[in-house]
Amino acid sequence: MTKSKLALVGLIPGIFALDWISKRWIERHVSFWDTHAVIPGLLSIVHAQNRGAAFSILADAPDVVRGVVLIGLSGVVTLVVAWMFRGALVKPETHSAAGRLALALVLGGALGNLYDRILRGSVTDFVLFYWRDWQFPAFNVADSAISVGAVLLLIDLWRQKETA
């Protein structure tokens, strides 16, 4: 396996570990909804438990529905991304370097959140961006990796379309 492939494969457990460590640290050291300003007026560290999906979708659904939908859907999506990532490693010419990086980021983040959903029933979020009365929903390392990976995938697809 080449060094670049090894680095991409290693990125997945690296993201998972960073996500796991950061969530556990927040759970031990920050009280629920306690706020610690990092950049006053823009960025704070909080401790939120999200039982739902992105933006707390399904947070109030019955446990069985939430578990089946969120864990089932997350599991299927994670398997699809893992399959795509494996294909990109086996046939690197099918994806650009940015596309392979994007898949690794999404996979590492998806595994981090799926782990928490299965074992804990919720995901710990702790990064909060805000400006005056507006605030973005709190998120975590896994969410960040998924978001950056998704944006990279979109840019990669757009660039491929432009060159085709």
C-alpha cells in the first residue's frame, strides 16, 4: 500500500479517535449547557446532547423510531461511503486525491457519530458559533469532518464536470 493510501486509511481512525476523545472530555469537564466563550461574540464551547439527527431532527421522536431511523440510516450511509472509499483505494483513477480525502473524512466522522448513537443513544455536541441573536446548531469533530468532506466531494464533482 502506498504512503498516500496509508495516510488516507489512517485518517479514518484518527478522526474517530479525536472525535471520541473530545466528546468524552466535554462530558467530563463541561456541565450541560454551560457556555465557555472562546471568541466572545462568535465562538463558545458548550455541552449539548443531541438525540436527533442534524439540527436535532427527530430528537423528540419515540426511542424506537429514532433508533431505527437514525442508526439504520446512518449505518447504511456509512457502509455506502466505506464501499466507495474502498473502491477509490482499489482504483485510484476513479477518484481524485481530493475525492479520496473527502470520502475518508466523511467515513471517519460517520463512524464517530454512529458509535455514539449505537452505544449512547445520543451524540455530544460542543462547538457553538453565533453572532448576536443568530446561532448555528452546536456540533462536534465528527460533524466537522463530515461537513468538510461533503463540501470537498461537491467541489470535486463540480471540477470533474467542468473538465468533462
